[in-house]
Amino acid sequence: MSTSELPEGPFDTTRAFVDAVIWGDHRLVWELLGLEGRTTVLRIAGERGMDEALVARLRDGVAADAERDEFLGDLVNGLRADLAGNDLDALELELDTSPNEPGRARVVIQAPLPPALGGSLPAASVELSNDAGVWRVERLMPLTSQ
């Protein structure tokens, strides 16, 4: 997906990111991650024992397709685990309208409660940054226990 095809705005970017996680579109997940998000993911992978040379290849975008796909598959599975316990097909998004620093936004992912209870519970929040006019996901933070 080219930069011109990426979603516009933090809400649409979050929707595309969550959908990519749900559908296992690991390449789109990576494309939607910002520099801060990618750096964090790779740092954690290194801390958990990933070979530093592989971390460097992934960071530099020169990893073999098989290496990249395996890593991104694991990343998507980890993101799914962060959202576990929620009906992934029913998640709702809400843009946090409280003041943010310029170029930053937050979207809350909510899980609807059963109709008898009504309403919804926050499941996660997504922090985004605007990089040269393109919104990128920097962090997914689960808010509910699994």
C-alpha cells in the first residue's frame, strides 16, 4: 500500500490497523506502524531473545521475506493476544477529543456489553502520531484484563 493509499485521520488509521490485526494482514500492520511503534516492537523482540542481526535487518527493511513474514505473523498474534477476551468483530472506536500535543491523537477501542447491560467497556487505546501528513500507530495499550 502506498502512502497515498493509507487511511486519512487517526480514526480511519486505527480502524484499518484493528482490521489488519483481526484479518492477519501483517504487512499492513507494519505499514501502519510509525517509527516509534516499530522501534518499540523491535526493542521488545531483541529483549526477548531475537537475534540482533535479524532485528537490524528488520529495522533497515532488508530482512528476507520469510524472516519478515514470520516476525510480522508473531507481531499480529501478540496484538491479538492484547485484545483477547473481546469480540474482535464487534469492537467500536471513539476518537479521544481531549487535548493532545500537536501531531498526536488517541483513539479508544471499546467492547460492547451485552444488551441487558448496555453500553461498552474500554478494551484498549491506540496512540497515533502524524508523520508528514500521514497518521501512524505508535502504541496499542490494552485496558481490560484477559
